[in-house]
Amino acid sequence: MSNRFGLTGGICLFSLSCLLCVETIHAADSSAGEKTPQGKRRITVADTIEMTRWSNRKYFLGGSPDAPVGIFSPDTKHFLILVKKGNLRLNTTESSVLLFQTGEVFQQPKPKTILTFSSSSNRDAITDVRWLGDNETVVFLGGNPGEATQVYSFNLRTNSLRKLTSHATSVVSYAISNDGQRLLYEADPLLVRSISSAEAERNGVVISTEYPSDLMASACGPERESEAANKELFVQENGQAPVKISSVDFLTDYLPLSLSPNGRYALLAVYVRDIPAVWSEYEDDLLRPYINARRRPGVPSNVQMYMLLDLGTLELSPLLNSPMSWFNAGFAWVGDGSSLVVSGTYLPLEGVDGEEREVRKKHTFVAELKLPSKRIMKITDEELKIAKWEQETGRLYLKSGYWWKDAASKVYQKQGSEWNQVPGAGEGQKTAVPLNVTLEEGVNAPPEIFASSWDRRAKVLLLDLNPQFSTLQFGKVEPVTWKATDGHEVVGGLYLPPDYVPGKRYPLVIQTHGFNKNRFWIDGPWNSAFAAQPLASEGMVVLQAGGSPDADEDLKVDNTPREGPWHMAAYEGAIDYLDARGLIDRSRVGIIGFSRTVYYAAFTLTHSKYPFAAATLADGFDGGYVNYMVWGGSPDYAGVNGAAPAGPGLKRWLESSPGFNLDKINVPLRLEYYGRGGVLGGWQFYSGLKLLNKPVEFTWLPYGTHLLVKPWERLTSQQGNVDWFAFWLLGKQDSAPSKRAQYERWKELQGRSETPVRPSN
């Protein structure tokens, strides 16, 4: 879904006669004071929201901390660390920049907090922190409550804060020259006119490229910010008025934006508006459905391409007239920026034939492009990603595989006019940075930040991000592996209650969408709907279901009719495995689907013979007919159902699509959808189940973003799910007065449910 926003409360759709019942949750779980036998307090959702975390976008999106944790000044005498935490009282996210003196690290000095901003939006208060070349100026994106995010600078010597942009809307991404005089940035577009305008009242609205969420803008107030790929690009020189750079393609802050070292060029990536017909020849199973998809004019594709901006002429043009890979794309400026190395990109097919054309169809390349000519020099056609460019030695480190960070590097070096693979020491042996600053964590170890010498002889704890955790009792987490009912292997993480008693059988909640044995996922891969440790604290076993040990196996079923059955078999196998271990009561199993795994959970609920006792579907792709029509016929829907829902293909949909099999759902179902169009996202399930007199509840966060950020919205979602599963699987009710209406609704749903409410043990 596109166009998601943030809100300070939830809208609960629970009856057709009372469509919009506003319910804002301000209070944390009333069980927050409960103590375990060890004298420690049980962890709550409030604890997870107010947890201090290392602030990095890739890390927030579920990745490993591959970006520098310590942001070193050019002379390496100082470094910065960016952290954030939620504030439930104020419904804000607080970000702080901490300053360390490199030479004093092993004397264990306390960091100096040089900046603290607070955000009431879906964006972090401070992001994208970097140094200028003077070693005393820090630049960042920042915004306080009620403000549009802008580019700021802070001078350490003078303690002066300066706003570098004064854009009418939020700046979402930027690149800046070493001297700070050239600034390139992307910003949200200005607000579009409301459909409640006088012109709309007189003449109506002609619909062209809009999604229903665009048309619903006036229903929940004016748009404040957007995740959509429709940003605008500006160049600002020497503090003068910015100049807009027009782009026919779609810009987003989730794709690269980078200035060359000499400041002459900028590299950015876009979602392509008009895909050239020749691109259909590329033999990429993942990209092909999106290359060939029919789209309405003006709607962005899901296909990316690199663009080059010449800052001398302000001309924006394709770097290569070819698509980027989803997994191996990367880049590095060579020298002062007179050339560029890219990975994971196809090479153009125009003007190429014979064997060379066939190779280009089948493989992405790692290649060097000379600038400004864009002359291509191949490095390799192996499926590799740039891991590091070593400016001092001219060595290029490449890695392979889906989990490429764990693979050994292949090293290339330019010898004369050709690139050759060379034997070399491991990546990272040569570096100008004197310390290794790392974030270390594990499934049972909260994240901490350490500094060590490169020879590992000296190491010190820099930051215990959450010392308050010493007073909390966590459930033990165990990485597990099991066989799906179709025979394939699956990995995941098992969360046990803090007071787990061997031999006792507990209710099980399956959290879909991944597990990482190297991460401390206190709630889940993301905040939306998931709350692993708080669920375990209530007395439930929680399984974070991952995928196959070889992620490429999962990719083979994506967007095919095998995708739903493949993941259903994984969840069924997990139930069998945990039952055989004597850990769970298989009559009390719940499941949560989020984003893509809404489809997996929904398919399981409508096609599995295994019983489930409660479920949540949160803000995601459901493989259903209504969303197929609402969101423009994405090829994902035809992919998982085997055809488009017309003619002979309709029969496949009737058999496969969960939305056409709602009569088979026999569990109390919680729906959560976010953003203006989110209410439509869950409507087929909500309306269909209501018409069938099945127990269903719909919570809509009209201003919530897909990955929930603001504390009150997180509390509505995460605590709502803790309460939901505790009610249906354990028979528990929180005594907080603010939740009385919630339990009255759920008791009314009991009359429609085949799931008996279990008495609390």
C-alpha cells in the first residue's frame, strides 16, 4: 500500500451501525508493576517503545548494522553516535547525537550530548548525520514537533546551530559537498488541493491516476507527509535560492542520492515511469512481472534505474538505460569522481546483438563508467555486490549471495586499462579509521556499543543503551529449526515465558516475517503488530518464523501459486515440531501476519486443516480481489493466484485467494490497517466476515505509516495484540479502566466465535 501517515490514536471499526468509533490508548499495560519470582518486573510494550536504539534506517528496516556505528570526523579525532527512543507521555520520538573523543575512548569517558531533537511525525527527529571537511561542522536532517524536516548544521567549536534549508515541505534526503557550499536534496511535494474545494463541489472530480487513498485525503484531514515515490529534487548553491531539477521518473528517499567527491556529478536512483519495451527481454524472474505489468499512466513502476545529474549543466539523464537489480545494486565513486563503479545493474541492450546481447539479458554486471562519456568497462558478470571501495589501494571488494555480508570477498583491481581479480587480504584490513566501533547484540543480549582497536587487543564498552533492562525479566530466546509439512527446512526464534516451567504446555503465537539469530528483536523485525517479549511475559510461547536457511529457496516461490502453500507448510510444521517437544497446547495457537505475510497468514487460515484460536492481519498484501482492483492490478496478485481474475483465471482465484474463502475462517480475527487508504486494504476481510457473522474487529490508524513509529500508534497496535491474544488464548483481561470498552466488544464477539475463551491459569 502507498501513502501512509501517522496518528495519535486509533479508529476501531467494529460494527456496521457504528462505523467509526475513536479509541485512543494513552495508558500502558496495567500489569507493568508485576514482579517475577526473581524480583524483576515483567517486560511490557511500554518498555519496548521507550527502549533506546541505535538510529540507522537500514537497521530499523531489519538489516544488520553494516553502516558505520561511529561516524568519524575526517581527521578521525572525534566520532558521533546517533540514538533514539520513544516518549509515551508526549507521543514523540527523541533523537540524540553523542560526541566521543577518539583518543580518550579507552579511558572510558562519558559521551557529550551535542544535539537532541524531538519528532511528533513518522520521521525520526535526527537522521543522516555527517561531517564537513573542516572537522568541526556536523550536518544532519532534523525537525522538532510541528516543523518540517530541514537540513541543519552544528558547529562544535562555536556551539552554533544553523538551518541550511528553509523548504516549504520536509526535506527527506540530501547530499552535500565537503565545504558545505553545494547542497542537493529531495523534499516532499507541496500539498495537492483537497477534493472538498469549491471547484470539486461544482464540477466533481475527474479521476485519472489517483488511488482511492488520494481521493480520501479530505476524510482524515490534510496530508502532512508521504512515503510515496513522488519527491522533488533541488540544488542549492552557496546558500542561494534552490533550483528545482525536473524528473519524469519517481524519486524516493529510500533510494541512493550521492555527490561525487569533486562535486561535479550526483548519482541517484528512481522508480521508472515509462519502461522501455526492450527491457522485457531481460531474463530476471523477479523483475519481469513488474517490467511487463500494465500500469495506469503516471503511476510509478516497481523497477529502479540509476540516474546521473551533471551539476554543471543541471542535466538529469540515465546513467545506463537499463534496470537495477533488487538485491545486488551498489555503487562507489572512483578517485575524485571522474568515474563510477556500479554493481547489480543490467547493461543496455540497444545497439548490441549476438552473444553479447544474450549475456546482457541474463546477467547483471559490475562495471566502471567513465564520466561524462558513460563509457562502460566491465569488471565481472558474476552476481556480486560492492562491499567496499578502498580509495588508497584502488581495490574493489565484491561479495555474493542473498546474505552477501557473510560471504568472503572477491577482490578486483584496475591494472592498466583492465580490471582483474587479485589475491588480497580480507575486507577492512586497510582503513584510515583508528577504532572499530560496533553494535553487538544477540537473541538474548540487548544491543550495546563497543570500541576496540583493530588488533582486538583493547576493547571497551562505550554505551549500554538500556541499563534499565537489568531490572526487567525477559523470556529466553532459542533459535530453532524444523521441517515444514512439505519437507523443506525452516528456521526461527522461540520465545519462552520468563517463568517457563518444563513440561507445561503453553499457548503459541506465531509471528511471521522473519527471524535473525544475530538481532535482539524484542518485538519483531518491525514494530507494527509484533510484540514478542511482552506476549511471552503474558504466559505465551512466541515463534518468530523465519524462512529457509537458504533464502534463495524462498525467492523461487515468490509471486507464484506456490508462495502461499510454501509458508502455510512452514507454520504447520512449526506447530507439529513444538507439539512434539511438549511445549505448546496445539488447540491454542494464534498467528500474526504483517505486510507480505498477511497473505501467508490469510492463506493458512483459509486453506490449512490445522486449528487456530485467534489471528491478526496487519497492513499488508492479502492476495485478494478488492485490493487487486483498488491498488491498480499489481502483478503480485496475479502471481500468487496463478492468473488475472478474469476468464479462466477467475476459477483459480476462487480456489486460491483468501478473500474468496472467508467462510473457512473460524477464528476471531483482528484487522489492523494504516494510512488514508488502509481502511480499504482490510475491507474485503472485514465486510465479508461481518456478513458471515464471524468474529472480526478492525482497527484503522489513518495517519499511521506502514512501519509504525509514533509511540501512541505503536501502543495501539502492539499492546492491542498483546491484549487480543491474552484474551482469546488465556482468558486474561487487563483491569485498566481505559480498556473496559475493548473487553465488552470482545465478549460480544464470543457469541460468534468457535474459539472458547480460555480461563487464565
